[in-house]
Amino acid sequence: MSVDLRRSPRLYVDAPLAAGAMVELLADQVHYLASVLRLGSGDSVRLFNGRDGEWLSAVAELSRKRGKLEARRQLRRQEGLPDIHYLFAPLKHARLDYMAQKATELGAARLAPVLTAHTVARRVNLDRLRANAVEAAEQCNLLAVPEVVEPQDLSDVLDTWDSSRRLIYCDEAAPLGNSLAALQGLAGPGGPVPPLAVLVGPEGGFSAQEQQRLRAHPDVTAISLGPRVMRADTAAIAALTLVQAACGDWR
């Protein structure tokens, strides 16, 4: 099959992928391939499921209501995401969509909503959050989609924290310093990414009690994101960029 892979659409599927495997498409995927892209029999589609790598597949059946793809050959072997969790106070719709997409692009392995004293948007549509992560992974040639977990209160998160994972807390009240240097001390110059988590709070910041508890926690490293006040979705990008550059898979 000779195709321009850059022009082949990518889809995330849950089905196993192997040579000759037939993959049944979901309704929205059928609509996208049939009605938006207007693909036909034999046209190529790249598939990934987060377990079996990326596969070049061909349209075996496609109508307005149903579609099947046949996996033909593996293009890339599976690669894991860096072991970085992103914890965040939920935002309102469009900004939460944006944040989920950017955190996925920056390599977060888990998206974990955290409810704080000043969190305004206390209800989280997990299906929408995951859909944004899937879309970002499809568009950016990622081989895996971050896990999306149920919201938890910050106090519960800290009570049950796994001491093997370092929590990097973006402290808007922290004195300015070299955050990059502080983060570089969490990992050696090479080797795998250590288990890490990044926490960004709500627009109103953490309460005084939350700040006190975070700063006193033995598994927390507090960093500053500089002299300017950032919106929470911007802080997500800044923090994950710093972490990936200092102790993630950008080293």
C-alpha cells in the first residue's frame, strides 16, 4: 500500500490492533470518515490504541451508518508516556478544553481534576475531557492518550499521596528563583522520567490553609512560574514545559 502518510487521517480506537484485524468504528468516526473526509473503500487511515503502536489500515466497509477498517501493517511500535500526572482545579468549558488538549500534547500521562477551596467549576464532564485528550493525541501523532480520573478534593489527594511520586506545586506566592534549576535536582542527567506530578490551582489561587499544607508536605516541591500572574490554562503550559525540559523526556 503506497500512501502519503501525512495525508492519512489518524483515529484512536479501543480495539486490539494486529495484521488483518478488523476494527469496527464508532458512530462519530463513521461520520468523520464518510461525510467529512468522504473516504471510500481501500483509502488509508492510521490507527492507534495506546497499546499496540500505530497501524496503517484500509477502509474495508464505509457507509453513513457503519464502518470497518482492516489493519495492514505496523508503522510505529508502542511508546509509553512520561510518568507525569497533571493535577488541576477545573476551569469553565472552553478553557478546560484547551487545557486538556495542551496537557496531552505536552506528555501528561494522567489528567486529574482537583477540587480546592476557590474552585469555581466544581462539576467536570469527564467524557468531554477525555474527548479533548483523544483529539489532541490524534492530531499530534501521539501513540497514547492520558488517563482521565474522577475529581478529588485536594485534602484527600494529599492524605493518600504516594510518596514515590514527587508533587511539583506551582506556588503563586513563592519567592522568585531559578525554578528550572530546582526541578533539575529531581532527576539525573539521563535515564527514565521519575514519577512526577504537577499541580496548578484555580484562578483565585490556593487558600492560606491549602498553601500551608502544601508547603509542609514532605513529597512536595514548590516552584514559581515567574513575576507575572498567569491564567490557570497558561500556567498549565508553563509548568509542564518547565518539568519536561528539566526532568522529563525533553532532556
